[in-house]
Amino acid sequence: MSTRLHLNSARSPRTPVGSAGEWAAFFDGSTELAAKDWPPLLWWAMFGPGDLAEARIADTEDAGTEAHAELLRDWGEATYPYLVVDQRTAVARLHARREALTGRIGARYAPVYEAFTALVDARFGPYVLVRTEALADGGGGEGGVRGHFEETLADLDRLDAGRTVPGGRLDGLIADFRRWRHTDPVRLLSGVGPGWPDDDLRERLDAAGGGRSTAAGWTVAVLVLLGVVACAVLATTTSS
């Protein structure tokens, strides 16, 4: 089963605190995108080293619930890292990093970058929050989730200064995208959510030659056909 991470608009410059009962009202009016396994590239593009924060694992559920009691029993005061920044800074960073990042992922995917920037500007305020409680490991040492986050944010700082780290965390994110970009580039770069991506973005991406590849579509079709044939053969063998 994949790990689900979320990008949310937030009213406060921090994640909700479960011991204060803040989760119940958090989702009212919050815009949300979801991604699998790890924050995608365009989420990272909004943050810097100073935007890395910590929260108690137990506080990912509201006090008074069985889930909160279980987390407190299992994790105690252990924390996990997450990301939060004000909307203005997030949008400014997206604009500032646009040329460097689209140059590395491919200009054909610039429509995704531009549309995502517009989405954050219009709907992700006053703060932008990356909820990473699903990655909680209770650690924080070198090699843990926090260490990976720190390395990625440091790479982005170097990118701002016109430098790169070959084989670094940022390079890894870009390499992963380039490897799988023909499957679903929008999901890989920015996650998905209600109204995102919209049909206009899909059309712009297709026009730029950056949509799902025909080869990928044919692969799915062939796999489906093979499955149908296999079922038919099995049914024939069983009946005889």
C-alpha cells in the first residue's frame, strides 16, 4: 500500500495540534492535493531550509480520540518533520526557480509548472503546508526522514545560487520524474486533487507534447487484452 502525503492551504504557520483539538476544523475550506510516497518536485520548489518544522506524532490526531491515545502510547514525544511557508514566499520561489527547474525536467512540462504556480497563488493561502505525518519514523538522525528533507532543501538553496549537486536529492527527484514522465507527468510533478489537473491543463500539456505517451496507452491496452485472452483460455480449459 502506498503512503499518502498532502499539500494543504492552512490558516496558521504550523500543522494542527491534536492535543488542542485543532484537526476537527482544519479541513473546512482547505484546498488539498495528494501525492504518493514522497513530496513531488513542485511541492519542494516552494520551500527553503527555514521552512522545515517538527510536530509530535501523537498530535496528528485530536485529543480525546482512541487514535490519539494509541499514538501517544506508541510514540510518546517522538516527532516528525514537515514543511510550511507563507503563500507569498511560496509563489515567489516558484517564479524564481521556474527557469532552472523546467530546464531540467523539460520545457514541454512548463505548462504544468505555470498552472501549478497559478493554483498556489489563487487557492493556497495564507500558508502552504506539506503534511508528512505518513512518513513519521520517530527519528531525526542522519539517514532518517528529517535528514533527507534537510539535504533536499539544501540542494534547492544551491540551485538558487546557480549551483547543483550531481547525484544529490534534487537530482534524484528530477531523475525519477524523467524516468516515469510518460505515465502521468502532472501527478508525478504536483499530485492530484479536486479540480486538479483541469481539462485546460491536459490540453495544453498534450499540445506541448508532454502528455501521457501513446506507447504507454498501447501498453495498457495490450495488458488488458492479454488479461482478457488469459481469462478466456482459463474458462475454456476449465469447461473441458
